[in-house]
Amino acid sequence: MLESPIRLLRRLPSTVQLLVMGTLVNKAGSFILPFLTLVLSEDFHMSESQTAGLVMAYGVGSLISILVGGVLTDRLGRRKTLMLSLFGSGSLAVAMGLSPSARVFVPLLLAFGFLADLYRPASSAIISDLLPSAQRAMGFAALRVAVNLGFAIGMALGGLLVGWSWRVLFVADGLTTAAFGAIVFAKIAETRPLASAEGGGGGTMSVLRDAVFLQLILASMGFSIVIFTFITVLPLTITHTGHYPAWVYGALVAVNGVVIALFEVPAVAYLARFRRLRVASAGMLLAGVGFGLVGFVPHWAWYLLTVLLWSAGEVLTVPQQMSFIADWAPPETRGRYLGFYGATWSLGFALNPLITLPLHARLPEAVFYPLLLLLVLPSAVMLPRLDRLFDRPERLRGRGEPVPPQLATPSAEP
């Protein structure tokens, strides 16, 4: 039987709970990405090709942001990287909401794409620093609960507000991001291990030479390309093909956040008895089936069924992959490993519109969506092999116990 997610979350250290709470506050006001294609096409009157180019550019900025964030996480520290990202991107989001024209909006959007995701490796590194191997998947699941529950709230609110004024969305996004920064400043100390602070244990090139890790992030990228269809093509399917208003799209996709909020932490606790990369492989297949079915019935109930399927696949996949990476990476380069993993999602976000929007414009939806299942199959096949050969205690360099407080970076006090 699945345990209560609240009871499971209370077992985590107080710093992890604060990080989760701050992430929830931030993501509850995250309105920019889900409605970006609609804002660009309807408010700035851009074509699908122009929109695809800007979304791709944002994804490239996010990709660079996460890679740089991984290096800063190891060198500058988790706490400082978090504050740089949150206060910087919050200010840019407010400025975008006040932009008088696309000429001003677009450069701000690109700068926002760079700063917004610096925080992601830092947040994940804090989880890895503070939790033992057996609890890391639970910690990542808790962080994702905050992200997705906040996202669900944001989608529901954003779907209502976008018809009133998109500018309100951007200003609110910036203010909630800054609020998360204030929580970090006031309550979260540095957790970086002392060896990392002194620059030991290799650098970026050692990550790029890690063949096992490269296989895993290649699988992750294929999966992420499919998942991000919910931001690029799904809103067009629901509003144009299904002829539903934007709030219906917002409500349907909000179900994804609700599923993750209610079931991801208990599911991770229950699935701890199984091999994690095999669980992740099954999740990829389930997500592929969910997206593969979208185009057959243009009705909200059918769309809801598909959201439930790919959401369940996401629940099974992501915490298990991140847990393996946290155990596989040496502690002194943990930020870089997690940064590269996060970067695969940004690369998937950048590639998705290049692949999906042109295909969607040319193919019937009953043909387009099953192609997504074919796209995710190679990723699902890779993971059982990695599980069989490499997910063994003697090969996991970062599997040790958390760093005691006295061995943390000397600048740990906020």
C-alpha cells in the first residue's frame, strides 16, 4: 500500500523541506513557459516558424544556463548559484511583463533563458549532499512534487489570467521567483563538500569522458524530446483541433502536476524494492504510449486519459534516473553531472519544436502522435543494459553517506 506523501516528506531533513517549500512558491507562479507559444503567436502575431525559432533559442539559453549552473554549483557553491539564478531571472521576468514591444521582449526572453535554470543543478546537488543513497530518489521526487504541484497551480491560474493580460503572468512569475530567492537567502545554508570547494576531483572534461553517463543522458534526451510536446504541440491540438479555450488546456495539463504531487513520492517509496533503471525504462514506454494516443479522439476526456498515461510514465522515470546519476557521480563533480543531466532536458526542449512543429503542420494528428512512441523506444531500450552492467554498489562512486556538517564548505553559514 502507498504511504501518505506528506508523511514521507516529513522524514526528510529540514533543509530539504525548505528547498521543497521554496520551489513550490516559485513554480506556483511559473506562467512563462506553458503559455509562451500562445503569447508569441497571438499577442506578438508571430508565425509558427518564428515561434519555433524563439522557443528553440530559449531552449539553447536554458541549455547553456544549466551547464554553467553545474560548474558554478561545484565552484561557487550551491547557495550563491541559487540566489544568482532566482534574483536575476525574477527581475528579467518582471521586465518582460513591462516590455512595450517584441523588439524589447525578445532579448529579455533570451537573457531570461540563460539565468532561469542556473538553479537546477544547485537544487539537485543539495538533495544529493544531504541525503544517503537510499533516500536520494525520495528527495528528488519531493523536489519534483514541489515543481509539479506548483506547476499545476500555475497552469490553472495562468489559463484564466492569459485571457485577461499576459503581462500579469510575467510579472507574477518574476515576483514568485524572487520570493524563492528570499527563502534561500534567509534559511538555506551552503552544503558543498569541502573537497569540491578546494577544486579536487576532476572537472568538466572528466564528465564528458564518462561513457556510462553519456549513454544515460542520451536516453534522457530522447525521452525529454517527447515529453516537451505538452508545451509545444499539445496546446495547439487542444485549442485548434479540439476547439477548446486555453483554460481547458491549462486544466488538463495541470492534471500532470496533480498526479505527480499525489503519487510520485509514494510510488518512489514503494518501487524502492525494484531495479531503478528498469523502472525508468518502463516509465519511458508508458509515456510514449500516452503521447502516441493523443491524436485519435479530439475530446477532452480522451486528452485527459493521455495526460494520465504520460504523467504516470514521468513519475516512473525521472527520480530513478536522477538517483542513479547522484550515486554514479563523484561528490566533487556532482554539480557538473547533474548540470549535464538537466541540460539534456533543455536540449530536448530546444529540439522538440524543430522536430514536432513542422511535422505537426504537415501530418494528420493520428499519424503525428504515434511517431512520438517510436521516438522514445531507443531510450527505453538503453536503460536495462545500463542497469545490468553498471548499477552495482562497487561501481557507484557517489553512493557514500552524506557529508557531515563539520566537513561542509567553511562558508556554509547564510
